[in-house]
Amino acid sequence: MANNIPEDLQEKAAIMQEFGRLRAAGQPVPAELQAKHVNATNDRYATGPEAGERIPDFSLPDQEGVLRSVANLSGPNGLLLVFYRSADW
């Protein structure tokens, strides 16, 4: 699937627009379009582990610059991490 990443920016934009249009209209997104959207937005980067898959312990700074690790943040029911790729970098 990683080889199907569109190189052309217009093609990427069309995929993202169609995905956004369907989502905004509350319509289901076909699996093929979902896969194309993930490939177009990730630019060959892996999307990470599957849901429920264990991850290695790692540390990252939080919004205040304090180093936080998975081990320190995990509770008795686990941990939900959300990474947001900002456009301001």
C-alpha cells in the first residue's frame, strides 16, 4: 500500500477534498478512499501500531517542556495517546 502514495500534489489535494466532502456530509468513506487519504496525508510515514498493540516505552516533552514517559503516564487501564501533526513546523 505504501507504493500507492500519490506523488502529484493535485492528486493528493483531490483525495483529501473528497475525503473531507464525504465526512462533512456525514456519508461513509469507502475503504479504498480511506487508504488513499492515509497514504496522501502521511507522506510515506508509518501510522504507528495497530489498536491494542503494545508500544515500546518512550519519553517526549509535553507542552510545558517536562519530559513524560509512557511508563509514568500509564494507569491501571492503560493509556490513550494522541499525536497531532501540526502544520506550523
